[in-house]
Amino acid sequence: MKFGIEQKTALIHVGLGAIVGFTSNLMGGGLTTILVAIIFLAVSAQLTSRLIPTLYPEVEYNKKWWLANALYPLVSFWLFTWVLLFNI
């Protein structure tokens, strides 16, 4: 199975979302966890927005592309992991 750029980017952000969810669970809850998630999202967005276009310059990267392939997977897996570990 060959992954395209969308699948690779989404997979990276799914893994990062799971890491942030685990970290949020360790922090205990509250505004601190949301702040850490926002900071982690900003840092990962900066890193991937600089790295991905250099690897795949043929794709047009607009806000809609980043929203669908980076933000949604990261936030959804952050919440999923956080809630899953919170309920254990």
C-alpha cells in the first residue's frame, strides 16, 4: 500500500495528537492541558508547514488543506486519547 502526501501528513498528526492526549492526561486536566495542546499544535504546525512543502513541492498547500490534513486529525485524536485515558 502506497501512502500519498495527505495520508502521510494525517498520520503524522494522528501520532502527535495521541502524544498530546497522553500528555494532557498526565497533567491532570484544566486549562493547562488545553494550553499545552494549543502550544503543541502551533509548534507542530510550524514544523510541518516548513518540512512538508520542501519534500512535496508539487502540492498546493492552502488553509483548507492544512485544516483537513493536520488540524482535524490532531485535535480529534488528542480528544480521543485524552477521554480514553481519563476514563480508565
